[in-house]
Amino acid sequence: MRPTKIKYILGIETSCDETAAAVVQDGTKLISNVVASSQAMHAKYGGIIPDQAAREQLKSIIPVIHEALVSSNQYPATNIDAIAVTYGPGLIGSLLVGVETAKALSLAWNKPIIPVNHLIGHIYGNWLTVNREPVLPAIVLLVSGGHTELVLMTGHGKFKLLGSTRDDAAGECLDKCARILGLGYPGGPAIEKAALVGNGIKLPRPMIHDKNFDFSFSGLKTALAAVNREPGSTSNQLAYELQEAVTDVLVAKTLAAAKKYSPKSILLCGGVAANKRLREKMVSTVNRELGSTVNFFVPPISLCTDNAAYIASAAFFNYHPISWEKITADPGLTI
């Protein structure tokens, strides 16, 4: 059930290297969405340095929130009804920046805080994208740099984990393989950009035929490294086959879950959901195998990567506020 007294939510997201704030109305209408990233600084190191990310977020958090409020005509924040903030999972230093800022604003504005799990937040990018909302139950494929999971969502706040990766996540595999191929960081976009043409190279599709919904991408990384040491292939060809292998597995597992649980919707989300090849394969497979019985949803690319808009949306549909009185009564409370 949706809350009746909550209309405008300010979302705050600082789980990794992005500093993000957004204002969302009624859980579905995006009013403003501001993201500051320190990705360029981390790229030269081939990955995120946690303490550097947190330092950049300390510099950015107040300007980003201010811009989100001003651009949504919500400054001063008189009409903001609640503050949603990512409480995990993520980098501890980065998370603290967002959580402590949310606590301070809660005190200053006398507004409740709604804690949001970052992974659940990703799912709600699908409530911000179209004129119709996803119909539940739904099969959710959440695929990102740190997570690859298949979930059965029967209602808001009602999730059943069907399967997850046993080692590397899909995005992690892409990052590591991009490093092997010398394509740079972040690996997902680098692989997609380089994946121009194949030449008959075949990489394994790990666990694609297993009778479960788990994933494993560590061996795929090892297989690519072995082929890369042999003459006769280019980084473009290997990137192409890697992308095909990863997306084949993700689509096959999602289809198998849909055939078993008969959902009304399939939701794709997470940073890797920005991959155009994955989106194309998922659409064509759902249309071919499931027809009009299942609706497919995927956020626009701008809402796949980390942002505060889906945090605010998730807060609206999963309204469990923590009052400032509870926070001050337990100074050690981490939401």
C-alpha cells in the first residue's frame, strides 16, 4: 500500500563513487536527478579507490543536493516530505557521507528518513521510465559490477532470491576482462565499444544448461585470458565473444526463471543493464518465447547506473521511515 502523506521524496545515493541526489514525486515522476562522479579520477588506476571516492563525495554532497532541490523548484525544502538514503551495500566511507548528511537534514528540516537497500533501489528504475507501472509478480534480473541475481518479486518489499553468482558478478567479469585486453576502465562500456566483430572464437557459457538459477563468470575470465595469450585474435574479437557469452547466459537464465514462475513482467536493472546488446537480446527473446503474456521493462541507460532517483522511488513504495527521535535516542544507530 502506498503512503498517503508522502508526495515528494529527496533521494540521496553515495554507495560507490557517485554523489547523487534526486527529487521524485509519487514514486514515479522524476522531478530532478543530479549525479556527480569521480570516475575519471579512478580510471587511471583501473578501479575505484574507496577513500578517494569518499573524499570527493564530501566535497560534492551539499552542492549536489542543492542543485537537485533548486532544479526541482523545491528550494527551500518546504515541500519535501521525506529523505531517502542508501544505507548499503557499498563502500563504508561513501555510505557514511550520504547517511550522515541525511541525518543532518532530517534534524534541520524535521523530516523522516527512509533507508533504502541499494540493490532494491536498482529495481525501481523500472517505475520511473514509462507511463505504465510493471505488473507483479515479476522476474527481476539485477546485474551490476558487484551483483548478478535473479529475484522473484511478488509485491513491494516481497522478494525471493532465485539465484546469484557463485563467484564473479557479470560486471566484475567485464571489468577484469577489459583489463586483460588493455581496454581501460570501466570495463563494461569499454567491452561494448570494442565488441565490433567476431571471428569464430568460442568462449564457454558457464552454467547455461544447469538446472538452477545461479551464475558463475570467474571461469569465463580465465578462458578469455588463455585465448588472449594465443596468436590470431584481436581485442575487438575477444570483446565481441565475451559480450555474447555473458549476455547469452543472462538471457537464458532469465527465460528459464520466467518459464518456471510465469510472471506478468520481467524487469532488467543494474549497471550492466545499460549494455545495448543485453537489452536487444532480452527484448527479442521475451517477444519470441513469451509473446504478449509477459511485459518487459528496462530503465533508460541514465537510470541503470547509480543514481538517487531510484532510491527515492524505492522509498515511496517501501515506506519505512526512521524518525529523528529514534536516531537521537540511539546515537550509534546506522540506518
